[in-house]
Amino acid sequence: MKSILSDIYEQDRLAVLDSYGIMDSQTEPAFDNLVSLAASIYEMPMAAISFLDGERQWFKAAVGLSIREGARAESFCTHVIQQAGVFVVSDASKDNRFKGVSFVTDAPRVRFYAGTPLISEEGEHLGSLCVMDSVPREWDPARSGILEGLARQVMALVENRRTGTHGRNAIAAKAGELKIASLKLTAVEAEDETTKGIGLRMEHHLLEQVVNSLPGIFYLFDEAGQFLRWNRNLESVFGMSAEDISEHHPLDLIAASDRPAVANFFRRVFDEGEAEIEAVIIDRDKKKCPHLLTGRRIDFDGQPAVIGMAIDISQQKQAEAQFQAFMKKNPALAWMKDAAGRYVYVNETFADAYRVTPESAIGKTDAALLPKAIAARMQMKDEAVLETGEAIAAVERLPSSDGIERSWRFWRFPFQSVEGENLVGGLGFDITERVLAEVAVCESEERYRNLVEDARD
């Protein structure tokens, strides 16, 4: 790739960009649909198609963003166009290149970013297709190909604009020389139809490749519940032909017990623009499979439609059930707290020891569950864990449900949630019997020493 840091190469890049007439152009549904598809595929709240001129980053299409342009000097896109492949920032707030820019410090407070360059036929990097989130994330390199494929589709649409414009100008000039008005009209119409046909075929072919490479079920349907697009996974999971699918409503694929909730989910997407829900689908073998359903409202051929995916979460649900069963039988206290000291998880052993239910403990702090002095000590230790990033062990005496104080050895340790939130985890082991035994041994030894002393006297 040419070095875009060179002035002469930057002039070449800007000249190619100008030839497309894309900057400050009107919104177009084809571009809007592509960013909606990217956001849906990667389950990100933000996605954008942007181009860079000499001073600005300008958004041709975007979801989750309220602005249309920004300063090039502060843009992620500036870095994207200087390389090939996908440029990833896992947490912009901790990256020296971006932690002070307005996109990170102010709305939309971008944390995660992944973008790939939009490359012209001349090899110039004109802008980027990107997906973003307001929480830190990790990127799976195996999914880079999908984003790069969507970027090629963006450029196919952009190239179609330039080809159409240049073709019409050339034919109009030739017709003017011949002074044949009818030839001019016919030639322009033929060029328009040819260019449009090629562009549509390219768009359809690449889009079909992208959606069929997705790991989950892809769907697009209108307000009447008519499927407009889907991928092969949908046909495979439900054992349906294309003709079968076109005759079914999306709710037909959902377990009867979940249909009312999913119907409300569809309505929320059309009304609010975006939503997600966990629901059970019935596959071709009549097996119930839990899935995460996502939905985003888009404009499709001038009409509102829902685009989304259904991701199989059977393994996740099985792991959660195994974890809950394991923790239910675990004799140790186990809990998780957020940075404010609020409980986000407790097991039943914890609930029994603190004389609460697991559900009632969520959202509460130690101040609501323990005597003031004990709660203050707990808070100090939690804060120390978050500040040092190290585990801390301590022995605490807590009143139990039978009114007897019991001794516990607590281990506190820092960790992060999948969303990047700092949490404190804890385990508590009842060492009351051991402490009592140690006390008994000490008392026995003391009595023995006293007897020995008395015997000597």
C-alpha cells in the first residue's frame, strides 16, 4: 500500500475520493442497510461508513450515532486507512492515542472499535466501515473476513456511483457530437440500466455470501411478518425450503410459551428501533433450543423491516445451569460485587448465612445486611482489592441465624465482567469448628501447664 503520509500520495487519495462525489451526498438506503447489517452481525450498538477528506471525517451512513461528521485528526478512521486489514481498539479509554478525543470522553463514549479500510479500484484507502461499542470488548480475528467483505460491498456501491456518472457523461458528450437526441436518450437509459444491473448483481452476490457465512440464523422480515431475506442456517435449522419459509410467520418458529414475549419484542423493534430477547425455538427435530434474538429496524425498499440474528445459546444455558447447580451445593459462601459495593450475585450458602434470599440480596450493600462496624470493615477490604488489584484474605466473625457468632475465612479478589466492569469476587469458608478446636487445644494446654505448676509447688 502507498504511504498516505506522503503529501503527493495524499493528493492522489483525495483526487480519487473527489472523483466519486460521495462527500456530503444524500443518505441512501443501500448504505444504511449495510451499516445496520454490520451492527446486527457483530451485535454492536454503533456502526458507520465514513470517508476522510483533508480535514473531516464524514459519515455516509451510521447507526447509533447522532453526528454526521467530525475532525479527521481525532478520528479512528485516520488510523484505519494507514493499514490493511481490521484495525482494533479494545478499550479506547486506556489507549493513549484515543483516550483524550471527544468521541471517547463525550457521547457516544466509544470504548471498543473495529474498522477496515474502504479501498478504491486504484488502491487508495478512502475511509472505513466500522463497528463500535460503549464498553470494552475483545475481537475475534476469525470474524474479520465478514467485516472486510461488507467493506468490499460498500465500495461496490460507491464504484457504481462513479461508473454511472462517468458513463452518462461520456455518452452524453458523444450524442452531442452526433446531435442525435434520440440516441442520447437511448444511450443514457441503456447505460443506466446496465450499470444498475451490474451493481445490483454484485450487491446481491456479495450480500448472499456474507449472510450465509454468519454463525447464526439471519432474518429480515416486514411488519406483516413476511420473510424478505434469510440465510442457509435458517433453512437448515428448521428443515424448510425457501418456499416453506416464505409461507411462515417468524412466530411460527418460536415455542408456543414464548410467542407472546417474542411478539412484543418484534413490536418494540418497530417502535423503538432496536431490542433483543432470549427465547426458545423449535428446530426440525422438534427439539427446544434457547436462542438470543436480536432485532434492528431498517428501511427496506421504502418500508420498515426488522433485520436480526438468532444465536444458539444452548451451551451457555447449560453452563449456567451447571454453575448454579455447583454453587447451590457448594458449602462455601460465594458472591460478586460491583465497584459501588452492590451485590450482583450471591449463592444460597451466602443467603443462608446472611439470613436473606439470593434475590433480595442483589443490589444491596453490606450496610443493608450487616451490623455497621462489620459492614465498614467489609467495604474497606473491597476498596483495597479494587485499588491494589490483588487478592486479600481475612478472618471475620459474623452472627448466624442461630444467634451464635461463626468464624469465616474470606478471600476477596478482583476481576472484570465480560462488559469490562471492575468487580470484586469473594469466597467464604466456615472455620468455626477449627477455631473452636484450636481454642479448646489452647485451653487444654493452659490447664496442663497450670497442673504442672501446681505439682511443682
